[in-house]
Amino acid sequence: MKEETYRKIDRRLWELRKQRGFTREQAARYLGISQKQLARYEKGREKISTDILERLARLYGCDYKYLLDDNESSSEQIVLTYSPH
């Protein structure tokens, strides 16, 4: 992925996490990464692997393409249940 792609999705990752009611700790635990690592993704400071991107999409209940696309209408919602406990 190109550098500008990471910058475009950083805000979306943060917003989706907040909208879905996850703390950074809960989301990081689900992903198997540190909170610090997740923060770097959410701030656009680090490249995200496609594996992590797909897991983020599953966690937040959206298609991974939604995370990459600026167009809000491209979202394909997926119904998921995840218990952070």
C-alpha cells in the first residue's frame, strides 16, 4: 500500500473503534498486538499489514475496502459479535 493510503485510514480506524465502543486495549488484545502498535496505526505513523487490516475490519464490522476507500458509500456492513472479555 502507498504511504498516503495509511494516512487516509488512520482517522477512520480511530472513529470506528470509538463508534463500536472498544477501548484501545480491547481492540489490541483482539488483534494480538500492543496498544502502542494500534495507536501508531490509528495515527498513520506505521504501515498496516493486510492481515491486521482484515482483522480490524472484522472487529469493526465493515468490509476492509471501507477502511481503504474515502467514499463513505462503499461500506459493506457485516454483522459480527465480539466479546472483549
